Amino acid sequence: MLDLLLSILFSSLIFVIFKLFDTHKVQTIYAIIINYVTACLVGILFYNKPVQLYEIPKNDWFYGTLLLGVLFIVVFNLMAKTSQRLGVSVASVATKMSLVIPVILGLILYNEKLSFFKTSGIILALAAVYFASVKDAPRAIQKRTLLLPVMVFLGSGIIDASIKYMEENHVSTNEFPIFSATVFGAAACTGILFILLRSFKKPLKLNFKNVLGGIALGVPNFFSIFFLLRALQNETLNSASIFTLNNVAIVMFSTLLGIVLFKEKISPKNWGGILLAVISIILVAFF
């Protein structure tokens, strides 16, 4: 349970840091690439064996990490576009409701069982994520634009399901740091390739503020994945319960951090979502 709590803490810090990016005018695309480089280096430092780079491709999880790295960058950019065109709340809802995908795959692929209370908790969790996140007033949306949150939903769900699959079938406990480092390294390489290609049209601009922001983001980013992998090995809770608790608690805790640190205003609907989140956590974790 401690691993899950730490994953929730570090994941929530990521949202706080993104908020600070906006406050201090940090260029997100550059900071996010520095973040992946930082997370990769932290993973290497936490690996308790000498790192032999030529040995890494020999692991059966290597090609999976390359795909995950590409997904990290792609989904991030989709989230950015969704936030810009439809609002931050829509992007948040699409990301967190993606917990449905790993939950369903866990039931199908790993024959996981859900009690009535856990099933009720997961259904309440979906409602909690929606009501805790929605802040924008309703507005007319073009049908074409609706594809963005759908892609964010699918991409985020595929990432969570892939992490569970790799943890279940290919990655041993002592390999968690180097596995996570390789995923982040692949994401960093993808991001660097992206900005190099873009530099033909728009010159590169990298300053100290972007580097500092990327380092500040990279450390909690690494530990959010590292502790989630460890939490998935919990013998009491199955992956459906882990992903539900993780996503719902992140929404609840990051919302509370927004109130305390940034004086964000919370509507009655948001408070209702937080209450539903608490009930869903109790149902999933304790019944």
C-alpha cells in the first residue's frame, strides 16, 4: 500500500509542476524532453547493478519500452492539443477515465475477479473523476475535435495496460529501475528527434528555466512509474483495484493541492466528485 501512496504523491506533484510551468512561463515541449532525460538518469542511478548499455536490447521487454516511449510523447502532445482546443478539464477527464481500459483487460487477460463492492467502487470512480475534473462551462464542439479526447483516452489506457502487461510477463522486480529508465530514454529520444525535425522550420530555443523545469518534473515522473510498478505486485489488491485507486486518488489529491497551493475555486460539482472519490476508494480498498 505504501508503494501505491507514493505513486499517487509523485503523480500529483506532476500536476503541480505543470501548473508552475504556466506561472513561470516555462516552455513545456523543451521541459518535457529534459524531464524524460532526467527520469532516465534517475532510473540508471537507482539500478543496483552496473549498467551495460549493449545488454539492454537483449532483454525481452526492450522493444516494448521503445513503443511505450513513443506513446509517452504522442499522448502528451494529444493532451496539450486537447487542453488548448477543449479545455484542461476535458483533457483531465479523458486521461483519468482511461482506467477503464487496464481494468477490463485485467479481467480478460489475467482472470481477475471483482466483487460487487469493488465493481460498484470502479463505477463510482468514473463518476468521481468526471465530476471532480469538470470546470468549464458547456460549449458547442465540432465533431472533428471530439476525436482528440477519444485519442487521449485510448492512448492513456494503452499506456497503463502496457505497463501492467510488461510488469506481469517480462519485468522482474530488480529490473524496475532500468526498465523505467529505458522507457523514459526512448521517450527522450523521440522528443529530441521531434524538435530536431521541427528546428528546420522553427529555430531551437533552450534556456536555463526550461532545463530547471524539466529536471524538477523528471524526478517525480520517474518515481510515479517506479512505485506504480511495485504497487502492481500487491498480493491483496488486483490491477483493477490498483489502477482505480491510483487514478481516483490522483484526481482527488491534485484537486486538494490546487485549492491549498493555488487558491483554485472548487464548484459544488467538484466537491461532489471528491466525495464520490472517497466512497469509491473505501469500496475498492477495504471491501
